[in-house]
Amino acid sequence: MGTQKPSIPKGTRDFGQQEMAERNYIFDTIRSVFRTYGYAQIETPAQENLSTLLGKYGDEGDKLLFRILNSGDAFAHADLTGDSAAITKQVCEKGLRYDLTVPFARYVVQHQSEISFPFRRFQIQPVWRADRPQKGRYREFYQCDADVIGSKSQINELELVQIVDRVFNLLGVNVLIKINNRKVLTGFAEICGFPDKVVDITVAIDKLDKIGLDAVKEEMLERGLTPEAVQVIEPILGLGGTSSEKIAVMRGLMNGGSASGLVSETGLKGLDELEELFGYIDAAQVGQKVEIDLSLARGLNYYTGAIFEVKALDFPIGSICGGGRYDNLTGIFGLPDMSGVGISFGADRIYDVLKGLGKFPEGLTRSTTILFANMDASVIPYLVPVARNLRERGVSCEIYPDTVKLKKQFDYADRKAIPFLSINGSDEMAAGIIGIKNLASGEQKQFAAGDIDGICSFLGV
């Protein structure tokens, strides 16, 4: 048998030290902003019961769930004569989580007696989707979610917009925050005379960016809408102007001003909510660009109010952040009337944007500040307490483990971008001093072995 060539599944990646330093820069930035708005971290298991996951993401989402075979011989007692869905149900009881929102809803219901509401939590964990891998789309990827549940106030929506604004200001990325309201989309369905086709219309509209207006119109016709109904929706999708102008035009259409003459109370309520939210956003002086996008649909079926999507302005990639308001997600798990709103940062796409724009700070991968060279094994006991005292002050140190040529140790420091090298032999040990060289400037200094303050000052920490 030949040697097996190692590989990993398609749509997954290894992260080396450079990538991890850069990814942690993103996570740490997002985490710090979440905390300033009162959000605290939780984690849920990678696998959930399939009963928790199925039926929450629409038919398309259900198809993309990774199912886990029951342990042992999963097929031993299965009836294999049925269709594949029936067989799958017998042999798979668990699945990998598809997002962090449904597990969060399950968590809230399960732990409701321990939680104080409104409950603000954030979660930074991987999720899995059995999607076709392509650029910017992976089968395993991280989400960074913040949700607040137990409050209907749109102050929560405002704060999520402010969180997005702050995160991307800190990361140095210009973004466009697009906002719509699911009630307005329901209004589309009502004024075009197909109130039962909300999901069909939404799924089609959600593809506008990808496939263009003509293909979206075609899809709506395929999904059972009449040409007259599509004619009512079409002008809405290309509506321009300021936020208040868009709301005013839509108010007229929802109030019987469209070709159908139908009125949508739900659509009007959605427009009231958008007006209130944009009033808050104006008052908060959000720096990043924010606009109403009436074609924004976001495919997930559990949204009931405001929906958000964030795009990078200077880098071509799909949505890098999205979310929305949901009124009945926990109701599925037996806790009705618990409204929540959340946002999810797509860490992998944000990484691609920062990499593409060269926005990562220098020196992120530097794990070690000072390397103690190994010149002579007898000197090591002298260096160990110095390194320990520096580490206690938070300075990252390494003692080169092997007594080898100094050139090799210099090369090691160079490859790891270690800025300081300390070379000490028996003479330095006898004199009780530590010599340190700044490898960038060439400056060299000697300190008493006990002068940890002086050494830290020279190291710039």
C-alpha cells in the first residue's frame, strides 16, 4: 500500500499562524465592540438535533444541512425500502449547525429561567453548509453574531447599525449598510394580489444582485405570479432617491396607489418602522453609508421586521454582514411572543476584504518579542529566571532550545520577525549582565540581569 497523500474536505481550510493572527484581529475587534454595547458571550454545540434545525431555513436551507449518521451501524435496523428522505430520517438524528441564530433560539427557550431579559448575547463559532464551494463561499466558516431578544424596540436595530459602523471604522473598511423591512416585502405580495406568495417573491427578489431584473421577473412568473402582478413589483425594485423619498413613494403605492389599487396595512406598518429607524440613525450620526434598499430580501424565512445587509464599497465580494428582526423564532420551541433582532458578521469574507485591501496592521504575526540565543548550555540556568521575570510582565520570550551556530539562531529570529536578540555567554553571566540587540536598528545595550524595568523599556513594552 502506497503512502497516502494528506488532504482536507472541499470547502474547508487549514489556518496557519499568519492567518490565525489576522483572523483573531478581526474576532478581537468585533468582540470588543459587542462588549461596549452590553453583549456577553455564549457557545452552543457544533451538532444539534435535526428536529431543532429542520424547517427553520426554508426548503433551500434544509437541503444544505450537513446530517450526521447515528453512531454504530446506522443502517442495521433501518427500513431501506422507502424514499431517501425517509431513510435519512431513520439513520440521522443530528446535524451540524447551519447558523448561530436557531441554536441561540433553542438556548433561550431551554435556559429561560436563568436568563434576564432583554437578553444580549454574542457568539463566535463555526457553522457548516453543504453548499457548492466557490470564491468567498465555504462549507465550514465562522460567524460572529450579536442578538438581543425580549424587546421590540427599534433602539436595538439602531445599536446593531452602530455596531456595524464602529467595527468597520476600526477595521478601516468603507461599507454600505442596506436596510429594508420584511413587512414591506409582505406588502409587495399584498398589493400585487398574491398575499400567499410572500416567500416565492422574497426568494426571487433576493437574487436580484446575482441574476439581474429580467431573470428575477422570469422566476416570479415561474413561481405562479401573473405578468400584471410582476408589473406592480418591478418599479419598486429600481426605486431611487433619499430614504424619506423612497418611503413617501412606497406609502402611496401601499395605500392604493399602485396599478392594482390594493391597500396593504402590513406594508404601511413596515414603512412606519423604517421611518422610525432612519430617524434614530440620523440622530446617531452614523458615519458609514446607510440606505433603504427595497429589493433587499434576505432569503431566511424567520425575519419579520427590519432586515440588514452590509457590502464592502471598495472590494468586489458578496454580503459581508447581515441580519434582521424576528418575532416568532422561539415560538417554534414553545416560547411565544419573544421578539429579537440580530446581526451576523461573515468573518471569512471580512478576512478576504481586509487581505485584498491590505488593511491588516503590520506585526500581527509576531508571537515573540525577544529571543535568548543558546551559546553555551551552562548559561541557560542564568537566562531562565530573566525570561521568567519578563514573561510575568507580559513579554513574550523564547530561549533557543539547542546549542547551534549563531547564524542559524539569527536566521530563526529573522524568519519569525523577532525584533530583539539577547546573546550571552559565560562572561556576561559572570558580570551579571544581559546584552540585548535591536535587530532592526542595530542598537545594542547591556542591563543588569535584575533590571527588568530597564529591559522592558528598551523592548518598548
